[in-house]
Amino acid sequence: MAGSSDILLCINSFKESLNSVGINKIIAKNLTSKRIDLSPLSDGGDGFLQVIQFQKKCNSKYYFISSPLLNKKIKVEIIYDDKNVYIESANALGLKLISKKNRNPLKTSSYGFGELLRKVIHDRTLRGKSVIIGIGGTSTNDAGCGMAQALGYKLQNKNGKPLKLGGRNLRSLEKIPNFENMKYKYGNLNIFAVADVQNPLTGANGSTKIYAKQKGARRKDIQTLEMGMINFGKIAKRYYGENLTRKKMYGAGGGLAAGLNVFLNAHVISWNEFFEIKILEKKRYEYIITGEGKIDSQSFNGKGVGEIFKLSKKINAKLILICGSVDRKSLTPMRMRNIYKVVSIQDYFKNENESIRNATLGLKLAAMEINKTIK
């Protein structure tokens, strides 16, 4: 394998723990092989900005916006270069911003994200730049309706009253009287929404039924949220002229991808299209090490791990998965035929909380275990 590296390191962020760049650097530092290519992975969710900054030099700006629960102001970073502004939705709307006991997608709103976009759009120093938004890791399930209201869209119920914020109120959306005027106002923007998943807005594989539970929704809440998404799709079709509910990727970020398309004409693209993952197919590696905070069935549904899994098969590389924890049911016999080794950091500790607190140590132990495997 002369002229190529032995190992490709492309691990995604561990949600609510460490970012992708930091994880990859820790593993690289503790591997004995000297022939390593570092390509920190982001599928649009947590760690999106760090991966951009790893690839290119950018400047930072900070804005204060409303938190997802609208109970305080938070400071959010955006980065920019000569051509583009980069925004990470998880920094403004992320699960990491809310304690587990307070997570509730019935209440959380993308309103603060709309405040952030409004400030970026009106910032003279950023004028003329394209806006690239990493979508994923959000605490919201409101299809970007809160965002739209912060941008000036008048979302109303059947009585003409302003729609209340939060995912539970989407089912009451009936009209948007200033839709055309606002679309015209924002018509010249060039926005790309980089989606972390392939899920549509509604249905059995839609945003709500797959991800609302991890955002804090109870079983009875999921039906309320799903009805809201269905209603949003109906109203959006009336004004936008297109049925968005079954379109791939539009469920990303609790439907934020769909909202960005409807209200700001954003181009919704897959994370692997944005990061040009196919370039890696031209190289040859003996091992590929990838992973994320939790490996489960969704990891293989258009997310980073799933795409790297496909890449390893294409170039006949041995795939090593490293994660915080793993749902063994997702590692079907068919998948395991193409997985060389799985390393779960949680195995080194008593429980999940302890493994999160000691993530750096866990990664070092994982690297030591991998060293034994690849000698």
C-alpha cells in the first residue's frame, strides 16, 4: 500500500460530550500507526463548525438569541470566510442546551434560530455571502415555524390570532397572510441547509416518529407532534405549491430543513454531498475508523457512520466502529460481515454518565484496544 495511509480516521461528534475534531485528535495521538489521515466527520449536527474550521481558516462572530425554551438569552457563534457564512443549528437549538429533565419538543421553538438568521442577514459585514446551515442535533420539532415568526412571517390560527410558539401548536396553524411579501423580501438569499439525516417530515420514518422521543417527547406527545407536522405540510402546500411531507431530508432538525426551504428558499442537500465524501473513494486504506456517540439503527440511515460503512465496503477497507454506547440489535449479521471491530467506551465504565464524564480517558483506552487489533 505504498503512497497511501494505513488508517483513515473520520469519527463524528459524541453528542453532549466531545466534538468531532477533538475526538479524532485524541484517537490519532494514541494510535501507534504513523500513517494516519485525519478527516473529522460532521453530518450537519453537533460539531459542524469545528469540522469546517479544521478544513479552512474562518473568522468568528457572536450573537445573543433566545434559547429553545425561550427562558433566557444564549450566546451563539457563527463563522465565515470570503464567500460563506456557516451556522450550526445545534448551537442555537441543540439538545445540549437543555437538561434532560426539561427537554420537551411540545414547548421548544426555533424562534431563537430565526433571530440568529435575522441578525446574520442584516449584518453589513456579511452581506453578499451565501449562508450554509448544518442541520441536526436540535431540541425542536416545529418545522421551523418559530424561526419564520422571528423573521417576520405572520403565522395565524383559524381565528387570525398569532400562532403560539412550540411544537404542540403546529396543528393550529391555518394561514400565513404575508407569505408572498415575506418570500419576496428574502428571495435574493442564497441558503443551503445541510441535512444530517434522510428522514422525511411525516410518516413512520418521519422526523417526529423517529426522533421526538430522544428530544423528550412521551408516547402520547408524539401523536400531537405528528399531527402538527401533517398540518404544516398541508398549509405549506397551499402557499408553497408543493407537497413536502415525503421529501427526503426535509425532516432534519425536527423539520427545520423543510421550514428553511418553505420560508427562505433554502436548498436542502445531504451532508455527504456538501463534504464531498466521494473524494475519499479515490484513496486506499487498510483500516477506516468511524463512529459517533451512540451506534443504533439510525446510524445507518443516511448518517455519517452509515455512509462511511458504505465507503469501507467500496474500497475494501477494514471498518472499526468506536462509540460511546451501542445498540447491539443494530449490528445485524449482514452488517457485521463488513465490520472488523466495535469498541464501546461505555464498556470501560460503570454506566453511561460515568463514561460521558470520562470520555477523554475512554477514547485513550479505545485507542489502546485498537492498537492491539491492528498490529
